[in-house]
Amino acid sequence: MGNDSVGTGAERAGGPGYALLIAAGPAGKQRLMDAAAALPQLAAVPPAALLGTPGGASVVQLVDPADPQTVLTHLRTAAAHQGPVLIYLAGQLTVDAKQRLPHLALARTTPRTARYTALPWHWLASELARRPSGSTTVLADLVADETAWPGLSGSAGGPGGLSAGLTLYGAVAPAPPKRQLAAPLYSRALADALRGAAGGTSGGAPDAVPPYARLHERAVSEAGLGGGPVLLLDGSGETSPRPGGAVPGVPSRCPAPQDAVPAPSRAPSAPGAVVVPDPHAAIFEAAHAGRHSEAASMAAAWEQEALRAAGPRSPEAVHWLEVRADLARLAGDPARACELWLAVADARLGNGEPAGDPEVEGAVDRAHHQWQFVPDPARAGALAPRLIELRGRVPGRRPGALEAVRRRAGLLLGTASQPG
């Protein structure tokens, strides 16, 4: 998605706009930012001015959502909108313990459960990837917790992954001192800038609202963010650290998906030995570019290497099964994704992992989720017995999951038995 250069950048897509405003954060002592405090100011901005669309705009607010799938559904609704789209996110970034990937913490997120209860950041780029260039802008006012900040501010990591595939403006600050909540200073200043821009135009015409780039600069200045340890996201795919900081802008790179765990690092056997680059970025860059066969072939090759080096059901082999499952999802093949997630669950259970382990539950939950989207009744029916068997062993945390599979399997059986 290209950066905006005229108006807000969104109006070039034409038609009414759509704004999704999300303020999220964990409950209790885990919360680091009073994210919801920013929504009243943004909601007070005329919807047409918020997106620079003379035809008006729809505004949807999500306050403290608890389920990442709920947020994903709203993202997909926004992504399917024909006109300009604005996604606003306020809250805190965390990193899941296993994959070390950034997530937006939701109401039920804890350090141990982030992988399953928080929103994977790369879902944003994945869902918005097919929208027309220049039609989508993401604004973010974020605090990074102690697990996420080192990867964003350290020279070994960097924040480029946040901007990958997005036109992203905003600010990311480190966590405040204990027992304190960070205020959404950037959001408040941005809302003031939007209202001022809309009110200062001739007749208040929303199509005269300045570009987001200028609004971003104004918000940063008015919020006084230029002199503190804050990373500024300027819409270019790179970030601007505080003046004098040691964090360079990092080129955008496609992040690994939720279900991909970085391959275990291999220490060089001798000084000067070549370290094999992490293949995940190239694989998922191909997938997000629509080169699904290429991505699947690369992942299959790495899986074969893992099988040769470590054997079936090894952590490395299971990892690449998970990668292939997520690639199938991205390729729009829910049946294959379901099949592969079932294989992941089988492998983990075969390794002695308990049915209540989050990794096992997650594999079965993903298989079940993908199975619901299999359009071919015959193929869905063929997968049903195996899913029922695994659901019986791994019921998951949502009551009625097993019965839901059985009901749909029965309907599929009835459909198959009807004469054509």
C-alpha cells in the first residue's frame, strides 16, 4: 500500500469511508495504557473529516475486545470496504513467549497466553494486503511492554516489522513506571489536529483536510514526543527514533505469521562458518505477494531438511508443519490448512504433550476453525471423522466445540446422501 500524498490519502479510492477504532489492553495490573481515553476525542471528529471523504464515513469502535478472532472479523469487514479505510489502534504491544512476534494485547492477554489471546500484529498487513494502493491508513498509539520494547529499540531487532505492508503513522513508547498508566498523548494531539484542520478549511470541507503525514508531524509536535524515548512511525515503512537516539530506520520486512516459530538458531561449528539466514521472511513475503506455490515449495524444502536432520515429530519438523498450515490458509485452501493442523495436533499428542497444553489446543482449534470454511461438502465430510476424534481428546476451552463438529458432520452426511 502506497503512502498518501493528497488529502488524507484515503479519498483517492472514492466513495464513503470506513474507520475502525480499536482501544485495547489487558485487564488489571497488566494494563499499561489508558487506551480508551483517546476514543471520545477521535469520535468527536466529524467522520468525513476523519477520512477526508466528502461522501461521509462509517465509524466502528471496539473498546477492550477480548477475542482476537472478533477483532479479525472487524478487520476483514474493513478490508472488504470499497472506499477509503482508516484503522486506528491504541494499546500495548507484547511479544509471545514462543515465537517472539509482536501482538496487540487484548482484554484476556497475559504474558503466558499472548499467542492465543492477543492479536498478532502481522494480521493487519495480511488482511489489508489486497486493498488498492493508497486506500488504507493505519494510525497507532502504542506502549511496548518489557518483552516488546527491546526488540523495537535495540539495534539487533528494530521496528521495521510493524510497518511492513502498511501505511502506518503513530508513536510507540516504552512502558511507564510500575503502577502508572500511560496517557494516549499522540491520539489526543492527533484528534486536536484533525478537528483544527477540518474546522479551519473553507466551509469545513473534509476533502481539504491535510495529509496524514502533516497531521502526524503536528501531533508529534503538540504532544511533545520529539524529545523522549519514543519511536515515531512516519508512514514511510521506516521509523524515526528520538533525536540523538541510536536506533536507525529499519527497512520494512514481511513478518512471520502467527503460526510460524522462528527456526532454531544453529551455532556455527567453527569461526567464520556461514550462518544460514532465517527463511521465514522470504517465505511469507512470497505468500503475501500471491506466489503461493513458491512459498509452499520453500517451506516443504525446509521441512524435508528438518526431517533429515532431526526426524519426524521433532520440534523442527512440527514447526514446519505449522508454517505449511498457515501458508495454506493464506492461499485460501482451508481444507489443506485443516489437514495440516490436524497433523500438527497428532504429532504433538504423539510426543506426549498433554491435551490441555496451549500448543495442542491451539492446533486443534485452528483445524476446527479452518474446517468451518471448507466449501466442498465431500472434502469437509472426509475431514470430519478425524476432527471429531481429536476434538474428543482435545475439547478446548469453548464449551460445545465437539458437539458443533458432530452437528455439522451430520448435516454434511445428509447432504451427501441426497440424490443428485
